[in-house]
Amino acid sequence: MTRQRPTALHLGVLLLAAAGIIGCAGPSPSAVPPGELVLLTHDSFEMPETVLAEFEQRHAVDVMVLEAGDAGSMVNQAILTRDAPLADVLFGVDNTFLSRAVEAGLFEQYRSPLLEHVPAEFQLDNDGWVTPIDYGDVCLNIDSSAFDDQLPAPVRLDDLTDPAYRGLLVVQNPATSSPGMAFLLATIARFGESGTYTWRDYWSDLRANDVLVSAGWSDAYYNAFSGGAGEGDRPVVVSYGTSPAAEVFFAEPPPSEAPTRALMDDCFRQVEFAGILAGTEADELAKAFIDFMLDSSFQQAIPLNMWVFPANRGVELPQVFLDHAQVAAEPITLAADEIGRERDRWIEEWTDVVLR
């Protein structure tokens, strides 16, 4: 059966042990016990045990889920322990961290036969280091009840610098939050690095317009945002195109219309990947798990558990997604290698403009 997820303390002990192995003995094969597959992932991973049990029964193994914080922390910890990997498969690296993970040599190459069911637009890695599993759009979300004829809802990023929207927006810090990073990238792609008005000018104007910066998505959405399940007083938040569907799904009773709405004009497309960690002693089992993650059982469970879209185009979506989740017609993207080269500089410059 699926093992209980380790606590942060447990993970810290494992990391210290791995560091000791690296420091004292040099490269070492994985210490994963026989009959077990370990999945290293971020702390937003959710999958019913009944789904993972299908893989366990089919292959007569236990699946251990090892959570390692947010996506950035997960990648950093995988890099730290790459000579003595703590897991067989990593899931949750997205296109904002992809180049860092690939350049660090974290993965073995593998191309699943089920990739034939995944649109080419999600297959950002042509060398087979990682496999696309899900996608979603990071967008501005609004509390629909806060806007009317006197104060129309904003439509584009540009609107939020208008004094009429002063003190209405909450965002996440891109240094500590994946959607925060995605939103920063959207502004960089939208306003550019040079010219008469750059992304730095835009953020300077947001700061002057009293933007609130939260450390992460949960704090921004539940504590600062006023819409849906939020308990704050700011009616505009950085979230996902699927957030309105979640508001309907978890409400008692579910409303016919979502109390929030995603603004789909300036959304950044996030794609999440899985990869086989180099050094695993369970190579064939890890390949089978990658296939399993692209197959129908796992893919069908993604929407109502992780609130993003499955990468497999043949999977039927739940009705609440069909009715209330949205996909950007023309999402904003940036090349993974460009993000890898410039990420640290962009975050530092953002910090200088917004927080200092």
C-alpha cells in the first residue's frame, strides 16, 4: 500500500544522510529498498491512494510519496542529492524551473509511448529528459461581486496601474511562489526588457498603486483575496484559470455560477513534468510509473485533486471543469532556457523595484 508521506523533519534527516554519503563515500547508488518506488514531489501533490494502488498492485511494489516543499525547493533538494538520489521519479518541475533541472543532470532519458496522446505544445523538452503530465494557466482572478458599472472589472494587466484600482491587487513573491514567478514572467513577456515602458516600470507603478505581496498562493488567496473562500479585502489575486471551478466544487451547496472569475487575456502557461532520476536502481519500474502517470486513471484524477488540466488530450474532463474552468486562447510563454538564464536576475531586479 502507499506509504505515509514523510514529514519535513524526516525529509531533513534523509537529506543530511545523503549529504553524508556524498561527502564521505563519493557517488553511491540509490538506497531505495527493493519492492518500493519513491516519488519525489512538491507539497501541492494530491492523488487518491486508490489511484496509486492500481500501480502498486500491477507491479507488486509500494509507492512512497516524498514531499519536498515548493517546486523550487524540490528541484534544489534533488540537485543536492543527485549523487545519492532519494527517489526514483521526480514530479512537479514546471517550465519555470525546467532548464535548471535538466542542466543539473537530474534525469535519465525516456520517451513514453503514451506521448502520442500529448499535444506537441506541451512537449517542451525534445531530448526526452522529462515528460509533460499536466498544465494550467496562471491568471488574474477577481471577486465578481466587487465590480459593477461604477468600477468595471479590470481586463488587462495595464488596468491595474490605474488609480481606480489602488489597493485592490494581491500577488505572490516570485522568489517563494510558483504562481508568483509565473505572473512575473507574464509581465516580462508583456512589457519587455527595454523601451519606453518596461516590466520594471510596470511593477514600479503597481507598487505606487499599493500592490500587496504575499509569500505564497494560500496566503494570497485565502487571507488577502475577498472572493469565494477568501477572507480578505482585495478583490484581485494572482491564481489559476481553474480556480473558479474549485470555488464551485467545494461550496455547499454548489452555486450555479462561480463567485470568482479568471481574466484570460494575460495568462502564463505552466506545464508540469515528471522525470526518472539518474542513478535509480528501479529504472524499468520508473519508466512504468511515467507511463502510468500519462495513462487514464492518473490523468483523470488530476483535475479534481491538483486543479489543473491533464496533459493527455484523450482524458474526459469532469463536468465542473467543462462548466467553470478556463484555458487561455493565447497564453503567454517564455522559452525554458531563457527563464533558466535570467530567472535569478529577474527576481533580484523585481525585489529591488517592489520590496526595497
